[in-house]
Amino acid sequence: MERSRYTETLRRRLKEKKRFIQVIAGPRQVGKSTIIADVLSTIDIPYVSESADDIPVSGEAWLKGLWDRARDLTRHYGEALVVVDEIQKIANWSETVKNLWDEDKRTATNVKVLLSGSSRLLLMKGLSESLQGRFELIPIPHWSYAEMKDVFDFSLDEFIYFGSYPGPAELIGDEKRWKAYIRDSIMEPSITRDIIMLTPIQKPALLRQLMELGSYYSGQILPFDHMLGQLSDAGNTTTLAYYLDLLKQSGLLAGLQKYSGSEVRKRASSPKLQVFNNALMSSRHPLDFSKAKENDTFWGRLVESAVGVHLINSIAGEDVNLGYWREKQDEVDFVLYNEYSTVAFEVKSGGRTYGKGMDTFLKRYPESKVFSVSAKNDSNSSTIPLEEFLLGNPLSYL
């Protein structure tokens, strides 16, 4: 199970000699708290653990008091661990942590530190502003198909439609209840508590509309001009691009850019909208599971989005990029690339027609590798069965 990999990484680092602040970052309901609880239950380090969800007005004083409790433990045990969940909710948290960490370093006080947060944008802002050189980041992505299959016995079709939030996985037999949970307990808190309450947002209604639009059109290229035409009080493309980045940093929705050798062209391209979890897509759609499978067009979009979900979550914490490619009528669904290698993927599913995008792409970028990911049987040696692809590691193709 993949979550165990993050648990083992964190456990190993906390057992080491004190070197860096350990930071776990990831979207809501991906198991961050469970990973921390598992580690705390198996290490021999005394600890103080609290969540910043319901802190008093003076967050700085609260944090210092928590730290002092850990310092007291070091007098008896030689070392201690301070754990703070949702750290980004404390005003000026990074400067306070920096001062406390540096003070411990000067006095040789062996307090190890573990921080976690669900708003990666604000977390990274604080880390980059005050804590450079003092931390290691462990990014936690959404659950994979392999994990949902192993823990909840999800079928391939169930993963494609219901996505991979573990919390409501046992609710899929009651789709109305499941959809309400995704909207009310995951999507809305992610937008309200992780973005709007913690970031200056001039048009919160627009942010919500963009999330709904992106969920509906996941897996599709949608020019900003077209978005402006479908959103009320949309302002300009700069505002939409900024809001799309906030949604990406919160693990909800990304706007993939066109693969190109020119950074300017990448930034200027129309984004391909991609959710981080297919639950965000299907929970906004009126078709239920059985009707969705009968609708070739919508099911094809879900399949392509599921491939995108697997790809975008696989690059968390890696020096790898994900985009798409299109030139006139020729298109490649996804392009995975780093400094050394480029791999193009075409998704084959029901309800779609295919051009010569892969051939054109290879002529343009002859050093690239190309694969098709197919939901149907295909004997071609460069074709990867959909289930095999979703169970594997996409980075292995680089």
C-alpha cells in the first residue's frame, strides 16, 4: 500500500539525529493525519501533538506554549517531538517556528518538529519566506487505484467514476449521499477554509464557479476566453489564471499547459483542465454510475480524466512536469517530461475519434517515447491496458 511508503519515510526521518523540520503537505482527506498517528504510535520519542484548527486568538503564544511543553520533555528524555497539524492557519507561523527552531539550535535543545497542512500554497509560501534550508517536504497525493482496490476492493469502473477519496468510499452504494459528501465535506471546505479564509480573494463566487466549470470539463482544453464567456463577473484572464493556480495548490483542479520548447508559449497556451480526483468530476454531473457507463461520450471523458488523475498525482514531489500538446487538428492527450526524457500518452476510450496526433508529435519531437493507454483490448506493443497503467507508476515510462 502506497500510504505505507510515506509512513516509513516519516518514521525513518524522525528517528534520525535532528536535522530538519519535517513537513507533510497534501489536500484534504488523503490520510495525512492517519500517517502521523501511525508514526506516533510506533516511535519511542515523547511528543506533544495539537491541531491549529481551533486555536485561540494569539496563535503565536499558543505555538510557543506548545513548544515549551516539548522542551520540558527533553529535560527528562533527552529529546522530544512537537507536532502541529494545519499549521498554515496560525498567523505568521513560519516566522514563529523559525525563531523557536533557531533558539533550540543555539541552546542545543533536542526538539524535533513535524508540521502538516492541507493548503500547500500557504504552507510553501511560509516555508520559502522564513524556513529556507530548515525543512524537508513530504508531499502526500490523492489515493491511487491500487490503494482503492487493495483497501476498498474498488473495481476499475468504480475508480473511474467514484475516484479515490477513502473517507466516503463505503458510501458509493448510496450515490446521492456520496455526492453530497464530496461537495459538502470535501470540495466546499477545501475552497472556503483552505483558500478563501486564508488568501485574499476578491471574487469568491468566481472561484467556486471556476471549480465547478473545471470539474465538469476535466480532461478538456478550454481557452480562457471561453471560460470568461461561461462565468459571471469573470474579470480577466489574469484573475482566472491566478484562481486556477490556487485550486491546483489545494489539490483540486489544475490547468495543464501546452508542451513546448518555449516557456513563453507554455504560459500563453490554453489550459487543459484536470481534476486531481475523479470524484470531483462525477459528483458534479447528473448521470449516476450505471448511466455514466452507458454514455460513451461522458464515460470516455471520465476515462481520460482518470488517466490524467494518475499522472498528475504521480509527479507530486518529483522534478517532472505534465502537460498536453496540440497543433492545429493534431493533439496528444498528456505529455510527461523532465530535463532528460519526454513521454506522450494517448488515451483510447469509447465515444472518441482519433487523429494522427502521435505521429505528428513524433515528427516534431523525434527523441520522445509514445504510448497509448486503452480501455479496450489492443494487441499493439505500444499500447498499455488501462488497468495496468493505473496500477503502475507512470514515471517508469520516462
